[in-house]
Amino acid sequence: MSRKNVAAPFAQEVLLAPDAPLEGADFTWEGPDSGKSDEIARPSISYWKDAMRRLFANKTAVVCMVILVVILAMAIIVPMVSPYTISEQHLRHTNKGMMYRAEDGHVHIFGTDDMGRDLFTRIWDGARTSLFIAFTAVFVNLIVGVIYGSLSGYIGGQLDNIMMRFVEIVGGIPYLIIVILMKMMMSGDKEGIMSLVIAYASVGWLGMARLVRGQIMSLKEQEFVVAAKALGAGTGRIIARHLLPNLLSVVIINITLAIPSAIFTEAFLSFIGMGVQIPYASWGTLAQEGVRVFMFYPLALFLPAFFISITMLAFNLLGDGLRDAFDPRLRR
């Protein structure tokens, strides 16, 4: 603090009476505002709001979300409003290029295949099939894996050893053998969709179970869990109300990364004839059909391959963005 500038008469009085007491009005504050020095500059926000803020600040993740929303919307809307069906043939207009306009006025945005079927309709109907298989299988994996891993990790002991040995045994079975067995057991599944979902769901939950088990084991000795036990909370309540909410970020990231794996698995199995059966459309069956005419009509293979690639890439980049947003160690 410094001495306040005062009028001349007062200054003379001070000089004449140097021992006179000084008052607070004789001084002014120089420096930062003391009234604002104790204020919190950053507003207090919840963990989820902060995670969403960081996610939407990631431009790559936002672009990927927009791409996935557009693909999902097109897969739902186009097959319902298209003037063509997936099996409708126009044999006079086979292997036509993009934006082909027929004599009758019909426009084929992506052209036609070797049987004169509209590729635009088949691509988006195939997207609906592929995404349905992927989302359904991953949802089943989520439910089974979370329940199985939670019980194994929280109870522990001999039960945990038995449950983990079962996981290792199931994980050692080749996936293709399971698909073949499902095909043999479900001979009435003409489309091949349900057999794919069951085959993928029968082994796809193993990774989720291991992940949840490891997270539960690291959290179950925390103070809030011990306090819940001391208050008499049961196993189910502790897992559902205290442990699982702390796993949501990890589970969401894992789901986002598991969906592209399921899409690729369906496309691969359909491509080799073990998945969705012709004439039903999926991205895998469309790629299989495109291979036959690739030499003189590469667009038939390029289109399903492009949508498979862009969807998998968008899900993977979105998963990376979610991981960065939900990880508190990366908070700035």
C-alpha cells in the first residue's frame, strides 16, 4: 500500500504534526482486486458435461459422428422410400454407371448391377442388414459380458477362477467353427442373419467380460464400496449402483470399437458365403457379387468396399475421441 495523495492544507498539517495518527481513508489499494482474488475462475461442471465438452471440441470425432448419423439415417429411410426393391430387375439396363437415367424416366443414382437391380437401394438395404447384425450382436455381448465380468470380478476367489477358465476354453474355439455349427443347427434361417448374430454373440462377449472383470477388481476395494458394505448393501446393489456407473466410460469406448469389428466380421463371412445368403443384401454379399464383374464394372465392388471402410474408420476414430474425452488424465 502507498500513502494517498491529499490536498495541500492536509499535507501541511501532517508536516506540522508528524505524530498524528493515520486513518484508512489516507491509503489506497494498489495491485489485484482483493474482492475477486478468492473467486473460482472456472465454473464447476460435472464429469459427463466436461467429457462432452472435450468430445465436441474434437473436430475429427464430431465429423465421424455426423458421418455415422447420415449412414444410419440413409439405411433406415432409403429402403422405405425407394421406388425399387432389392430384387427388382431391369434386364435391359444392366451394369449402368452412376446417375443413369432409363428411358422410362427412372434414375439409378449408383447405377445398376449385372442383373439390372438398383445399386443405390441395394447398398442402403445392405447397410441396414450389416448394421442390424453388428448392433444386435454387440448389444448381446454388452449384456452378457458386463454381467459375467461383474460377478467374476466382485465375488472373486474360486468362482472367479472357474469362470475365467471357462472364458479361456470358449475363447480357444475358432470362430469359423462356431459359425458353421450355427448354420447347421439353424437350417431354417434362410436369410442367415440370426445365425450370424448368435454365432458372433456366443464368443464376442469374452473381451467385454475380461475388461469389466479387471475394472471391477480395481474398484471393489475403494472407500465408497467399503462404506456401502458397512451400510449393509448387497452384492447386486453394490455392483449396479456403485461399480457399474464408474465403468460406463470404459464400456462405451469398448462398444464403439467393437461395432466396426462386427461389421467387418459380417462382411467377411458373407463374402465367403457363410453369412447373409443371396438374394438378401448386405455389404458382404454386395462385395461378393462385385468381385465377379470387377474387371469390366469395378463400381459394383468399389461401392460396398467404400461404405464398409468409411463406416469402420468413422467408428474407430469416434472411439479414439471418446477415449480421449472420458480419460480424466487427458483433461486440460
